[in-house]
Amino acid sequence: MSAYEAEPQPDPEPQADPDPQAVPMAHYDAVILAGGAARRLGGADKPALRVGGRALLDRVLAACAGASTTVVVAGRRPTVRPVVWAREDPPGAGPLAALDAGLRRTTAESVVVLSADLPFLDEDTVRRLLTTLRARDAEGAVLTDRGGRDQPLVAAYRSEPLRRELALLAAEYGGLTGLPLRLLTAELELTRIADPVASFDCDTWEDVAAARARIREHGHVLDEWITAVKDELGIDLDVDIRLLLDLARDAAHGVDRPAAPLTTFLVGYAAAQGKGGPEAVAEAARKAAALADRWANESRPDAPDAG
């Protein structure tokens, strides 16, 4: 468990998750806690550690890209997209002080609260948290880990109850410095979603190594690589990867092996020249695939005489 996580909670009663597509995506803000001493990592800058070529913080930012406002509570650093920066007072005052500082910069009725060390969090999980929060009419929807423990920093909350309880705790204890998250979550009506993958966080070097190994598994590596390349090049473009792979295959088999990467490069360049989006890429790929097919057919014994 990270320093920001709550102590083990009683096992929740199983409940069926609502269909994420059945409930409209709510307007929401996001608060990401990216501070902490990372003592189990020897004081390393944990949000900057890379898994699959991308910083952990950037991976979390991608998962909550739909937020109207994203607040990162930490010292400023380069990020893959613009965010609002906040800092707890004093720095290092703990998770409740950090959450309070971030929440002060938000205005939405719902807020997704996340730690910055979640390598497998994605937009679908964020959507599931928000739709569950709305469908259950709860004050918070939290993920639970493999051991059934609440992960209050992988959660969606209604903002008003958070502000209310933070204010009450500050009044009772004379401030929020050093207070554990469980004092807050114990006062909220929560619903729980079991997800040992999305709730996995990187507390130790062993966790980091395990995350890096999983990213490179066959079922994940291609999507992870393409996302990392797009982030590195500053490209925000969703394309049909299978279409491009089919084109590369046709060029390699029908023309020559080196034709595959060169053809896909030229398709991308042509689409960019036309200032097009995914549709332009698909159209250029279609034309190139047709050309590769014609090229290959010319080598068949029964091909029509070009002359």
C-alpha cells in the first residue's frame, strides 16, 4: 500500500456494476495527488518513472482526459497535457491536505481523485467509476484491490460531501496535516468496484518491474507502443491500426519487405499534407493497398499484358 492508501476495510457486499454506456458520461473534474516521499522507492520521483515509455503521471492524465479541469497537487513538471497546479500547505502535509488543496481548484459536482502511480488506469475505468457513482446515488465510488481493500485514490466522489467532511475534519483536528485518508472515507457513503488491475499502483521497484513486464505482454504491447509514440510526437490522432498493419503486410508480401515501413510512412505523410484526420489516413491507406494489390497481380502468370 502507498502512503496515501487507506487501511483494509471489511469486504464489501457484491453488487452488479451498471452498464457504463447506459448512463451518460457526467461532467467532472479530476484531482491527481502526485506528491509523497516515495520512501519505498528510495525517494525516487515516482510520478516521473516510466512504464511503457510514458511517465506514470502522464498515463494517469491520459485516463482522465475527459475532465473539464484537471488539478495536479505537486511541484510543477512537464506533462503530456496542460493541467492546473496546486500545492498543499505546508508541502508534504499528507493526502487530506493535498486533496483539500486540489479540490479548491475544482467546480464540478463530481470529482475523480487519483494517485499518480497507476500504470493500468484507463478512460474506461474512469467512466465506470463515474457511472457507478451516479447510478448508485452514493457519495463515492472506489476501486478495491486484489485483497478487497478500498483504494480511495482510485475513486469518483461527489464534491459537496468531500468539501463538507474535509471542513469538519479540519475543525475537529485543527487542520488536515498528517491526517490519514480513512478519517475521510469512513464518513462517506461509498460503493465499491473490484478491479485488481486498474487499482494496481507502483509502491516498490518490484511493482514497477511487474508493470513494465505486463505492458510488454503480447496482448498489450502494440497499443501501448502506439500510444507512447503518439505522446512522444505530440500526435492526438486515433487511426485504424489494423488497417495500417494490413497495408504493411500487403506491401511487404506483394512488393518487397522494406516497402512496408516506407509505405506506411508515405501514407501518414500524405494524410498530414492534406491536413486530414483518421479519415484521410484511411483513404490514403486504401489507395496504397489497392496499388500494392495491382503491383502484386502483375507478377502472376495470368496477368493481363500491360502492353
